[in-house]
Amino acid sequence: MPFTSADVRAFVRFFFGGASECLVDRQGRILVPNNLRKHAALEKEAVIIGVSSRVEIWSRDNWEKYNSGNADLVEQIAEKIGGFGIVV
């Protein structure tokens, strides 16, 4: 699904949103709500990823697992999404 489509973005937000308003404290920290910490398996270390116009927060362990097998697939993925009109 091309994220450039407004319909796709609305669909993703509706079904996968789980958004929560959070305050930033005086030291610039954001307290991630308990339900989202559990969902992301955040226990000790977190990785913050900038993805286009959004931010993802991963547990370090899950991020490393996700990336461990993807290095060889990058070229294949780039070819598949080439038709979506995404310029990198």
C-alpha cells in the first residue's frame, strides 16, 4: 500500500493508530504510556527511528532482530516499491 495515498494513511491510522497524547517534561523527556510500552516490549533500551513523516519507537532487541535479516533484502524491496513513485 503506498503511504502517499490519503486513503491508505487514513486506513493505517484508524486500524493501527493507538495514539496517546503525551507531555514533554522540563528535561525534554516523554513518558510513553504503559499500554504502548507493553505493545512495543519497551523495558530498558529503546531505539527511535525516523520514518518519512513519522517516528517509530522500538525496543533495542526487537530492532536488532528486525534488522539482522534485512540487509540482503534491501535491493529486492527497493525494486518492489519502485512503482509507488517514492523517491529516496
